[in-house]
Amino acid sequence: MPEKRILLKNCGIIDPRDINAYVAHDGFKAWEKARHALTPDEVVAEIDTSGLRGRGGAGFPCGLKWKLARQEAADEKFLICNADEGEVGAFKDRHLLQHDPFSLIEGIAIAAYAIGAQKAYIYLRAEYHYLSAGLKNAIDQTRQKGCLEELNITIQEGAGAYICGEESALMDSIEGKRGEARFRPPFPPSQGLWGKPTIINNVETLANIPPIILNGSQWFREIGTAQSKGTKLFSVSGDVAKPGVYELALGSPLKELVVDLAGAQDIKMVQVGGATGGIIPASMITTPLAYETVLGSGAVTVFDASREVLDFVYRTMEFLAEESCGKCTPCREGTEAMMEIIGRLTTGDGKQEDIQAIEDLSQTMMLSSLCGLGQAASIPVLDTLKYFRNDYENRIRQSVFLRSLRGQL
Amino acid sequence: MSDVKVRIDGREVTAHEGMTILEAARLVDIEIPTLCHSPDLIPSGNCRVCVVEIEGARTLAGACHTPAADGMVIQTRSPKVLTSRRATVELLMAGHTGECVTDVHTDQCDLRKLADHLEGGAPRFLMRKPRWYPIEEANPYVRRDMSKCILCRKCIGACQEIAKKNVYGIAYRGFASKVVVDFDDPLTTEVCRDCGICIDYCPTGALSKPAKRGGVQ
């Protein structure tokens, strides 16, 4: 069995509505251990040595983030659980929220204890509204059990913007403002929500906390590769026989996930990490899934040979242009200009200079944009240009031919 | 307040703690172009024209909002910075539809001046459709030609922070973003009186004083 179920161990086995079922499966043991046997500093140190990195996509070391927030002297600190799973093709957090909400609540309780937060938010995306009642029930039951005495957890629902999954826009959204990226520094661990030290962790990151505390950081360090420890949830979709959520140890080859587990055939390319994720062509299908190579949020979309590369790139760019918050120039105008160029290529009106223009534009967006959306928006374009340059050049040749027919050379 | 030492374009600069890179650079007369920055307003960092290269950083940093930290090594005119800055201005020009685009001599538009200064050359980027909004003359004190707007948000900042009025806001997303009044309503005398402070801060002439009938402005 290649799957390694640590986060998914309860999913489908326990009743997500009943805390007793969770407690019977070692539930809240980690919380008790953290609370009675460890000081907050020891909890932070334990997470730091475990090598756990953020599971939302950026892969920032979780322990370091906590340490920064722990060091800050403030009257109030906040913890935010990022459940705004807006990434295209990502549905791993939904799986956890739906089937094992108590693991998340336990993780939140431990994290809040470690950094000294009195208030926690679960920022739930608008489309996951139907999970809100289940989550509320889990919070209430945990409180009745006496595990949330010093912590107030609020479920804050989003309003349907992709950008609000980005941490600074997410905080703006909670503050009641228009969700837009903020410039950094200051970083959230020093000045976040309402200017107070704030930790923002993904659902999956927080769900990783109880097993690490319970089994120790050394146990966690044994799983994975040098820079990527532990397991990761992958949500596989696209041209596969068995789409769904799979859990693999980090460093597992992509082939194992999409071919052996999900049953993909005749692969052309795989996008790992959602709309702004990297592209892996079929020839590199054995690439290990790890932070060192390609990972992102764990959304894996498989494209088979029937898919057209440029149509895919155009659709992705259309999505990103639509979802750009409109604050910074490179992203607001850049995604639009990129769409204009790729749109012309798809409709057969490309020019020789277009490839150079795409490369220059991508470089600017990557270097100057305010947040991850603009910085990563050109990754699918650059990656397809790298591996499928022929598709682009063919389109340009066809465009030249079409123009010659119209006498517009 | 303690001092921080930074190196900008090879020059040693001693700045106060809390100063931005832009302010530190201006101490030694190193000019970094800006569009959305004004010393009177809280920085917004949206135009990305003032980007500089900080040694060791993954991306470029906005000089108008990044605080100078001790030991920073900053390049304000490296090839990376200039390429990015030029492309950003080109992008803004591509979506900008003022008189300045055709009439080089108007000398009114800060964006046009910057584009000339950076010698971007012939535009490489186009927009699917340029911004085009009807001119709004509902208000006797402010004439709004939002086609010229480059969304620098200085009008919002000036209205909010100096006039304390909160008349303007941003609506819509991405390329369709627009500086609006309420729910994209006309700027009537109901919401805006005659302070006109936004006009002084507009870099492109999107906001201007209405021409008086029969007279020269």
C-alpha cells in the first residue's frame, strides 16, 4: 500500500459529528500532552524541529512562523485557520473539514496555546458554507468537553474571492475591507489582523499538529525527504479514472500518484499546485513531489493527449485576470496583457514577437507583483513555453499563414 | 531613534530607523521614480514603479513602503529593476487613454513623462479593450475622466487622510477596477463639496477642475 494515512486516518472511519468517536481514536491526547506536559515554548520548539512546512502552497517553515509570533509582545494575538481553499483543483481541505473536523480544532487549540492567541478564526470560503454547521458543531462539542476554555473560535465566511486565500487579503477580508494584498514587511507574525501579531496556517498544516505533538518530532522527521517532512494530501482531478484525495509521504514520485493510484492514461502534462502551479510534462512524470521540486497546495490536475496546451493556458490566464484584485500594476495590467497575447495566439493572430513579449511580461510580473497571485501567474505560461514551445511556434506559423491568405502579411 | 546604515547604488547612506528606502535614497539625491507615492499620504505600494533590488531578496521591493534595514544593499538602477520598471510603465501606458498618448507636448501627465524618461520605445503590450469611461461632469468642482486613471489611489488617500471625507473607493476587480463614488454613482454635490484636494494629487489629469464657461481655466 503506497498511501501513508496519517491525516486521513480518521476520515470515513469515525463519525465527524460525534466527539466521543474522535476521542476513542486517540482524540485530544495531543492537546492534553501539550497542555500538561509541555510549555508553549516547548510546543513551538517541537514543531520547529519537526520540520513541518506550510501546506497551503508557499511552504514557509511552520515552526519559524510560530516562533516569530511567540516572541512578539502584544496584548492580543490572533490565529487564523485558512480554509479558503480557492486553488483550482484543490479539495483536500474540504475532505478534512468534512470528515475529521476535530483534528483541526485540536490543532487550532494547540497552536493557539503555543503562540498565546486568545482568539482564532476559521476563514471558510463561501462555497464551503454547507460545512459551516458541522464545524460549528465540532467547536461546540469541543468546548463542552472543556478543551477550549481559553480560546474563542469564530467561523468567518468569505465572499467568494480567490485572492482572499492569500494571507494579507484574507486579513483584510476579516477586517471587513475589500480583500486586497498588502505589501510586506510588516509580516503577519509581527503585524497582522488589526495590526496585532497573527499566525495564518492552512487547514492541513494545523491538522498535522496533533500527530506531531503526540508522536514527537523525531517520528515526523523520519517521513519524507531532506527539506520536506511528513505526508501531504493531494487532490487529483482531470483526466484520471479515480479522482479524489490521496495521502502520500513527501518525496513520492508523481507517477505513483497519478498513474498507480488515480489511474491516468495517455498523459500529456500534469499541473501540480492549482491555477498557478508548475507544469510537469509526461516525460518527467517520475519527478518527486516535494517542496524542493514541485508541490504547491497539492492540487494535481492531469491533462491527457486530447488537451490543447494553449487553450489550457488561455483558460488559466482568463481565471487569473478575473481574480486579480486590481491593486498592483503588474498583476492587474499584466494578466490582461497576457490574455490579449495568448488570446491572439489561440485565435490564429499571433506574431513572431509574442514569445519574447510573454517572457518579458512574465519576468516583470514575477519580480514586481505585490502578492503570490501576480508573482506566480506566469508560471503555467513559462512552464508550457519551456516544455511545449512547439505548440506556441506552430500557432505563430499558422497565424502567419492565415494572415497571408487575407493578404495582411 | 537609532540610525541604520544602508548601501544604495554603492553609496553608504545613514538613515533613521523607520525610514523607507525611498526616503533614504532621497537623502543622498538618488532619484527613484514614483507614481502612487506622496510624502503626505500613507504608502499604498500599488504602482510598482519604485521597485528596487535588495541583495538576497527573491523579488523586487517597493522603495516607497519597504523600511530601510541595517546592512541592506540596494540597487535602484540594476538591469533587473530597469527592465521591470519599464515594463510596468509600458503596461500602464497600454491601458491609459489620455491626450498625452498622441500629443507628446501636453507635459501634464506624470505617466507620460515617466514613459519618456525610461525610453520604453514602441508599445509591446496591448489590452483587449482600453479603459473607456464617459467623462463625468456632474460636479461643478471636479471633472472626472476615468479613462485616464491609472488607479494610483492617491485621490482615495487624499480624500480619506487629508480631507477626512471618504468619498472615493475602489470597485470591481482586476483590469476592470475603478475608482468609484459609493456604488459607482456620479460624483454629485451630495457626496462631494468643493475641497478639490483630489485634483492636486491626480498624476494623470483624470481629475481636473472643470473649464469655466466662456473663460480660460
